[in-house]
Amino acid sequence: MASTLNDSLRQRYKTRNTRVIKGDSVRVMRGEYSGIEGKVEKVNTARATLSIEGIQREKIRGGNVKVQIHASNVMITTLNLDDKYRQTKLERLAEVGNKAVKRESAKRKKRVTTKKELVKEGED
């Protein structure tokens, strides 16, 4: 159960999405509550939904109830890095991502000539 990261977190950790946990700050991107930001209070892994503080609905007979938002409809704005395992995992992803970027740029620098180009050079 993962959600997308905002642009600054994507650049920092070189990953597009990550698992949502209690304590992450998220922004709702779709639906009735779009644009609202808040901290995740509860995660329901069976239904892939989140309870976000500040998002409540009034019941018909009075009282409020927390609204469950699907994880695909939110964007993570700040990460809860209290968990050392999660922190090292994200840092490892960033390190691997940097190596992949360097490898990709090295591939672009090498230019492979095709048979058509060799034939054209022979005609000239």
C-alpha cells in the first residue's frame, strides 16, 4: 500500500512512491477533500485506506466520523523517519538511484553506430 511522493522527496530519495505509515503528512489529491493536508492517524491495510486528521464527516444523528481516504488518492509531503529501518531503506534507494542515473548518462555518452550509418559513410 503505497502513495506517491512530492517532487522534493522524489529527487531526494530517487523513488516515485513509498509505503504510507502512521505519522506521515499527506495531501489529498482527489475527491471531495482534495487539497487538504494532514497527518496520517490510522492505516487500514486490508482496505488500503487512511484516516487523516482533520478530515471528518457529520453523521445524520449527530457526531462526527473519520473519513477513510484511499492511499492512491494522496501524495506524501513529509515522511515519518522515526523508524530506522525505513530511513536506511530510503537512503539505500537514493544511493542505488544515483548509481543508475550515472550509469544511464554513461550509456548516452557511448554512441553506437548502426549498419545504415556505416553503409552511408562507405557511399560518401
